[in-house]
Amino acid sequence: MNILELFQSFQTNEQAIDHLEKVRWHGRPVCPYCKSESIGRHVSGDRNNQRWQCRNCTRAFAVTVGTIFHGTHMPLRKWFLLIALMLNAKKSASAYQISRDLGIRRATVWSMMHRARLAMATDQEQSALLHGIVEADEVYVGGKPRKGNKRDGDEPNKRGRGTKKVPVIGVVERLGSVIAKVAEANDLSANGLLQFVCKFVDTDASLVITDEYSGYNSLAAKMRHARINHSVQYADGLIHTNTIEGFWALVKRAWYGSHHHYSKKYMGLYIAEAAYKYNIRHQPETFAPMLAIMVA
């Protein structure tokens, strides 16, 4: 559903609420507190709020209770537009840009976008194990330009391992999905990388391809493992890491072109957004599945 279709479908907040109720309850409303199906419309009759009343626990609630929309004062139709703008931006959209598009304060948009990214991150944690030909690699995000500023006496910034940038590790199934996360100090050790790969990859049904980094030495004891030496060549037939390198390029384009800076605290959410949009790249409809995740 593109922006024009979305705008035409949800011209009022009442239409957006009706749609969210269908997505969440499929015509059978359930109390989010006691799970009872014995409920009815709240006596207030406010169609802009559309609250329900549980006959079992007597509590009143709206369809947004227990979802990322809970507690927000922003109309649902603006939430829907924000979600669509995020999904349509292949290399991500900044909070400033969406703030201008929707006429909402930048700080409010930033908070809304992080709620959406949190739903994307939750979906990644619940994904099925990757299998087949799987590529594993790390990337380093952020930092100053590589050459530094000679007038200020800056030293050239290191690239790759040993840099002060934030490390991100990931695995991608060839022609399939990617899983990535910000790496902690121990995650780049041999044991940390092994645990990460084993958590997200079906080790019995996969060939894992990496570069020559010694941290991957322990993989061969648990799974089929092939390596490509980038100092010699970038591909040897099917043995390459070009797929995950392509995903890292999208991550870096989002950082350079849209956001320019990630704090370590929130970087994992930006990585989750990039991974989620990569994983749905072949789906003809992206808005409906995203909405289903946000109310799950």
C-alpha cells in the first residue's frame, strides 16, 4: 500500500481504528487483560476512541492496549502514514524528514519511529533459523571520516578491526533473510561469534562462508565452513561474502545519507530497521505485515 492509497483508505481516525481492530482481532474482540471474549462497546460511544468494556473483569480498553500504539495521543492515521514512509525508504528516512512530511514535532516523530523499530527488532528475534549457504561477517559503523582533518591535527582513522567505530555482526542466507545486531566486547571473540552463528543458523543444514578473520576458526568444529581470502580475491565461485557486504552497504548508506549519527544506546534499533526492510524486500505488500507485528 503506497502513501496515496493509504491516505485515501484512512481519511478519518475512525477508519484507522476500525482497520486496526480487524488486523488485531479478526472480528472477534478479546479483552487484553483477562482474555475474555465476552465484551461489548463502552457506554461512552465515542467513535474517535472506540473503547470496549469487558463483561468478565469489567475493565474498559481500546484496541491499542498492549501494542506499541498504547498511551500515544497521536491519531492512528498519522501513525499509519509514518509507518508507510519508513517502509518505503530503502535507505531509511530521518526523523526531520518525516516531521516535515507529516507536520509533527521532530521529537515526537523520533519517539514514534523508535517504537516501530522496536517491533522490527522483536520480529527479527523470532525469525526461523537460516539455512543453505549462509554468509557471516562484521562491519564497523559511525566515527569520523577516514582521512581525518589535517588542519586540526587529526590522525587518519583506522578502518575495519581495531577501529573505534561500533561493531555490528550479522549472518545472511543466500537469497534469503539477514539477522544482524550490535556486537558487545565478547561477541567478536571466537566463542562469541560461534554462539551468535549457532543461535541463528541451522548448523546441520548450512554451509557458512566467512572471510579469513581468526575469530571464525571455531566454526569448523560445529558446521561446514568455507573461507574467502580477500587479500587474494573477493569471490571463488560460490565462495564469497558479497551478499552480506551488500547489506552492510545499505546500513552505511542509511548512516551517511539520512541519520549521520547513531548513539550506541539506540544503534541496535537502526540495525533492526535495516534488517527488517531487507527481509521484506521481495514482498509485494509491506504495510499489512508490519501492522500485524505492531499489534501482536
